[in-house]
Amino acid sequence: MKIEMWIRALKAARAGADVSQEGLATLIKWSPSTVAAIETGRRRPTMEFALAADQALGTGGLLANLLEAADRERGPSWFVPWRGYEQQATRLRAFEACLVPGLLQTEDYARAVISTGGLHPPAVVDELVAVRMERQQLLQRDRPPHCVFLLDETAVRRPVGGPAVLDAQLGRLLEVAELSAVRLHVIPLAVGEHAGLGGGFVLAELPDGERVLYLENAARGHVVDDPETIGLIERKWDSLLGEALSTGASLDLIRKLKVTP
């Protein structure tokens, strides 16, 4: 569902309740300029706004549900199924060989990754960066998934976006590592070859115990639920974790690489 349909639903709900744009702003205690920007598509609505508008207009959660559906469809179509699994997951295990995982990236780092090569026009880059930043909210939920991130040392040394962007990214890793639901490990370069050199992956465990896998190639990502493939990747995970530094040693390494305090 496109966001334009959500805007039409908001306007229809206002009309049905006989509430003006300014009246809605007063009811939900948002500025009239913000409401106007949302209704003209210049600013994307937040879930907080949708929930407040639902309550003020008596729409029974319609706007929140429509916004959730619109958010699920943002980004590449092939990524939509994985976003649903990622949001439901009770446990996430992610390995990256070359880059910091998307859930941990700063905005500047994400922009550098997404814009490299000039493959996307600026508006698309902005949208993809926004989606990546929004996905990270799951780490701040009241009941976030238990997350273990496993990175090759290459990922924390590669100066994506330049030295200053990398330095800020290392700071972000140190901040996220303080969250109770997050563990971070680094595989040192001294290990040499390891089972993850073929590429990154994410394993998700869902509330019913089902496990799904996300794999990316040079063109797109794929969600995999084949037990044999998942079993192979879990064996890879165990092998990689065995090669990694402890959490404490991993964070010490990141602190040594960080230039600014």
C-alpha cells in the first residue's frame, strides 16, 4: 500500500468526523504545520501520529494498521517478507564479513553503503536510508529480540564513507553493545580463512520456534526456510562463533580502532 492511500484515508477520516486540519492538530497536540506537511506528503507520518489520529477521529486503529502495512512495503519488494520476520523475531543471529550489519549502521554509514556506485537516484537513496534507520527501532523496544552480531574484523576496519564516518560508526557499535539484548563479537584477521568468507547471513527465530534465514547475493536478498539450508548455516554460525573474540575482547578491539574518545 502506498503512503498516498494512507493520506487519503486520513483525509476521509477527518471529513467523516467533521474535523478540520487545524482541529486535528489541536486534538492530537501536534503543530498545524506538521499535520499539513503530512497531508501533503512532505513529511512521512510516524506510528505515534497515526495512533493519536485514530484516537482523535475514532477510527478504531485503521490509520495505524494502514501505516503498518505501508511501512512493510517500503524498500525493495524482495525485502518485504524479511522485514516481517525481522519484526516478529525473538532472536536474531547476524554475520557480516565486509560491512557493519544494517541494524547497527549510523545514518552516514548507511548512506555511504547505499549510494556507492551511483546505482540509485538521490530520492531512492533517501528512502532506503530512512527504512534502514526505522528498522533499528526494534532494538529499542520494551521487549526487543535477543541479538547476536558477529563481524569479521574487516568490517570494523574498512573506512566506509571515510575515516570520520567509520569512527562514528565504531562509536555506535560501542553504544549498541551496552544494550542488554545485544551481544557483539569480532572475528580477528589473524584467524585467516573461516566458514563465513562466502558471505553474510541472518538467522531469525520466531515466537513459535520456527527458524528462517536471510541470504543476500549481488542482486537481491532471499528468505529461506529450507531445514537443510538452515542447518548448514547454523553449523557455519557455530564454527564462526568459535573463531570469534569474546564480547569483552571484541569491544576492546573496537575501542583501539576508534580515533576519537
